[in-house]
Amino acid sequence: MRGVHKPVSVKGLAYDIFGSLWGVLELAALTASGSLRGVSLEGFVAARRAEVDGILESVRAVGDFSADTMSVFERQGGWHEGREVMPEYLMMYSGCIESYPPDTSDPAVLRRMVRMGGTCN
């Protein structure tokens, strides 16, 4: 049937929104550390918790999301689990502009990937 779409769940919509925000936070954490070895996603988010909470409040208000839906951001974000920023995620965020696997030890490669990732997200 043409024109008929399966309804999107509220949590599915939240994942779409949070996916971009998770990507921006990973790219920002990498930019702040300057290296994949020194990046701490947990530390980056903790140090900027007030700003992150402000962004999340705007998302909640615009999307009219419940507290349960908003909790997806924390549960899936990995901030409390020491999740690492990985080259595979950087490839996804940056639109795969580098050959695989990217030479993430080269600062020019990391800068290009972060710049492209910021543009894409």
C-alpha cells in the first residue's frame, strides 16, 4: 500500500536523536583529548554534565519525551561503563572518508575524521 508507513515508536525516535548526540559527544571528547589513547568519554561527559543536561532538557521539551524515554540516553550512552571511542565509530561518524582501517595514530587523519564527523552530525 502506497503512502502507508509503519508507526515509529517514541523510543525508536529517541534512538535516532540520541545517536547523533552520542556521535557529537564522542567526536568532542576525541577533540579535547587529541588522541584515541587519551580519550575518556566518561570523564568528558562528567566534566560537562551541566551542558549535556541542558541539551537533553531541550530534546525532552521539543520531543515531549517521558523520563523513561530520556533514560535511553544514559543507559545506552556508555558514560558509566568506560566505553572507548573506537576507530570503527569514527569511520561511521565521518562518512568513511579514510581507508580502512584508518591510521588513527596520525594526527592529520584524526583531525580530518573529527572535522568530517562534526559536519555529518
